[in-house]
Amino acid sequence: KLRVVVVGGVAGGASAAARVKRLNENADVVVFEKGSDVSFSNCGLPYYLSGTVEDSEDLIMMTPTAFRKKHDIDVRVHSEVVSIDREKKTVTVRSTETGETYEQPYDKLVLSPGANPIVPPALKGADRENVFTIRNVRDIVALKTFLDKPETKRVFVVGGGFIGIEAAENLQLAGKDVTLAELSGQILQPFDEDMVQILHKELDDHGVKLLLHTNVQAITEQGVTVERNGAQETYSADAVVLAIGVFPETKLAAAAGLEIGKTGAIHVNENYQTNDPDIYAVGDAIEVYDPQTHVWRKLALAGPAQFEARAAADHICGITSPNHGFAGALCLRVFGQNAAAVGISEALAARSGLHADSVLIFPGDKVGIMPDWHYMSLKLIFERPTGLILGAQAIGEGDVVGRMNVIAAMIRMHATVYDLKDMTLCYSPVYSTAKDPVNQAALVAINVLEGQLRQVHVSEARSLVESGAYIVDVREEGEYAEGHLVGSHNIPLTQLRARMEEIPKDVPVYLHCRSSQRSYYALCCLRGHGYHNLTNISGSFLGISLY
Ligand code: FAD
């Protein structure tokens, strides 16, 4: 009988165990979990704070009894694997309830111990009883119990990654007074700075006090002391949530002499084997190959953990489904905005030495006659001159995730903006536009790549204004009156042909409108009338309002 031991009973561990059993009914599969629950929804944890998930029991997908009954898998909770003897092929297990230890033999061992929330040792007060991290059901129940005390009114969240943002949203929905501090100048690093401004505003509009460039220094009786703009400030807080990232759990692997990569995570080969071929590792604890930037990196996402687990189980059972690495893909809701980012950001592309360019458009998510249509902001990042799609980000009240999933699939297939232009996607006015927003983004990108459209990014608008550039705003007069770039000349597209002589031919002309669509039409018109030095301001007025 094949003996398979799995360490960790949640996303990766439970998936690996179940797949081994499906492929080999005779296998003897034992899962050790040091916590009290297995197979729970980590991703659902923040939603318990707001009551969106009403009962903490609903966060638990499968119990040890269900594993035994449905799959004949032996799941042992409160059981920590404390060491691996690779010679004897045994693990030592310690009961977290009684402290007793025993040995368990294995033929194949799968490590899926996850990642621990980072708690900086130097952070004074991190061990106070009102300071929480979120990793498992027990953590979230402890936090919720504390929040339910009537005196817990002000909650300070440290960290603007997706766990911090989801926690802040749900705490606010639970009626708490929420402050969120982030060390860098923006939340959610997978989004570019221009796009993420929408989410900064959304947090602000919903009463979450967002503190950027803010370094949390200490947590005391008085609250949270931070360093901000070179000064020290203290914010009173009844509870503090630390969400400053996670770090791979590698203690067990390192002590057993398994290779730890430069990233600090367990290194595996294309079959998820460690440097011991009988020991596999998957999930947040391993480093993965990024096929876009060609580096190994940490990736703490549930989908990849489950795919990795399945592939490891397949290999154990003689099926090869090799690992090609993972591109990034992330989505979340921030109050009324849905946000998704796939592939790499423009900032990461630049840091990786890629020759990237981008377009930013504001299409409707469905046809404008539908009562529930919404604009979305969609950024497409591509390589010059090949047009290879590198990444995309979309934020809006409507369906942005479906759009980003199309692009995630195209990234996996190494597709270009030309392929994206040719994608035939489902259309009905109820769901989309005849040219889906992703097709539209591809068309604009092709115009840029082929020189049909010269553009500057909206982030450069301020310096254009300061340098006295000749900017033509082609929006209607009423729109212009509501707000415009200082010094810009208002010639609406509808009057352009009649008033063209007002625009000089001997200076560079920048065209500008609400979404950069009318300005593009104006550019084409002027070009046809002998103007040569024309540039569209990409992102236009809607983009400017992001800042
Ligand atoms: P885990 O699921 O963390 O499981 C590891 C388990 O191993 C733990 O229960 C731990 O107790 C146990 N363990 C560790 N060491 C030992 C040992 N020595 N002996 C026995 N047991 C041990 N991902 C997304 O893709 N989308 C989301 O929306 C999303 N939201 C999230 C929200 C929150 C609050 C959190 C915490 C995570 C979220 N994630 C999300 C990330 C996702 O949950 C993880 O990537 C995924 O769970 C990783 O799976 P894993 O098996 O590697 O680790």
C-alpha cells in the first residue's frame, strides 16, 4: 500500500490528499493539521467580520469526519509535524493538545504548511491582547469576538495588501471607525499607481481613513504611533489588525535539509519535488517560476496552491502534469468597486527591463441604454514592438473580473494585442458591448503600436500644462465649464471642422477630452487636414480625476 503523508490540511494539503485518493483508492493517506480545522475558506475569513458570512462554521468546507467518510482519508487535527527523518522516511508528530509525540512512516510526503502572517519582532506592542492577525478560523473568531464588545469602536489596520483591504472593508461594513496605514504610496502593489487611485478614493468615500507613506512604529495603551511626513502621530485604536504580508512556513523543510530558494520559500522542480524526490511541496510555502519576468517568486494565492497540489498528487501516482509557472491574477471588491489585475503591472514591467507601453480606456461594461451600465477603467500593458500582452487591470462597478480572465487566458497562451483584437467574445447589450472592452483596448493598443495614434499618458498632463503646451479640449462647452486643464483651448469635436483655423499648425498640439475617444476622433480629423504634430492625451479627463 502506498503511504502518503500530507502536512497542512487546508488549500494545498486537502487538495493533494483528495486527488491522491481519487487516483489510488488503495493509498493510505494521512493529513496532519496543527490547527483545529481543515479545509476552510481562508479567502472567506474577512467576510465573517461584516456578517456577510453569518456563521463561522460556514467557513469550514469539510470536517475530518467527512474526509474519512467521503474519501477514506485519515485527517488528524491538533497534530503538528515537528520533524522529518528522511533516512527512515518518517515524520514526528506532536499533539498540540497533550504534547505527546509519535512517528508516522511515509513513502511520499507532501508539505503544504502555508505562510505565516508577518509580525515584525521590532514592532513594540505587537503582542498586546488587542492586536490581531488573520490566517485561520480561530483568528477571525477571536477578532470578531473582540469587535463585538461595545467598547471596540476604532480599528486600525496595518497594511494595504489584499488581506488588509478586505479586512478594512468588512470592518467598516460592520460599523467600525477604520484607519488603514500603508508604508508605500499606494495600496495593492499589483495595480499601477494611476489605476489604484480609484480604490484610494473608494476607501475614502466610504469613510476608511487611508494613511499612505506611513510607518507604524509602536502600539501602546494610547493607540498606534506612526511616522508620517517626517513627524510622529498617534491614532487612538481599540483594536489593531496586522496585515503586512505573509512569509512562507519553511521551518520543517529547512530543518530537514530541503532546499530553500533565494526568495526564502521552498524550492521545487517542475513536478513539485523538493531536492528529496520523495518529498513534495506546494502552496504558499514554495517559490514559483514567473513565466513573464523569468524569476522565482513567492505567490500566496489559493488557485495556484490547488493546481500545484493536484500536480504533485498526479506525479505521486505516476501521471506527469508539469509546472509551467504562474502569472499573477488577483481580484477583490472594495465597497462599490470591483477590481482585478492580471499578468504584470507597468511598473513591474519597467523594473524587469521589459520595453512596455500601455493604454488606458474607459469603456462601458455594457451598452449605455441598459439601466445598470457602468464605466470601467481598463489598462492594457503590452510589449513594444511585438505587442505581446504583459498585463491588464480593470476597476469598475460592473463586470471587470470576466474581462481580466480573458486577458489572463491570453497571457497564458503568449498572445499579442492582435490576437486580443480578433477574439470573438459573447455579446448581448445586457452583458457587454459589441466590441467588448478588451477588444477595444486591443484596438487602441494597435493604433499606438502602429503609429496611428501618438499618445502621452495622463500622468504627464500636469507637466504639459506647466510647459504651456497647446492643448485642445474637444469636449462640449458645458463639460469644459465644469472643469478643465488650465490654459487649454475649448473647441468641441462638434465644432472642430468649422473652427479648425484657430489651431496653429506650427506647434505641437495635444488633444484632450473625457475618455480620450473624442480626442482621438479629433486627431484623425486634424491629420486629414494637414496637421502633423498631434498627440492624444491617453486617460484624458477621467484619468485626471483619478489623481
Ligand atoms: P494554507 O491554506 O494556509 O494551509 C496551511 C496549513 O498548514 C495551515 O492550516 C497550518 O496550520 C498548517 N500547518 C503548518 N505547519 C504545519 C505543521 N508543521 N504541521 C501540521 N500542520 C501545519 N487567495 C486567493 O487566491 N484569493 C483570495 O481572495 C484570498 N483571500 C485570502 C484571505 C485571507 C484572510 C487569507 C489569510 C488568505 C487569502 N488567500 C486568498 C490566500 C490563500 O488562502 C492561500 O494562498 C492558500 O490558502 C494557500 O494554501 P496552503 O495550503 O499553501 O496554505
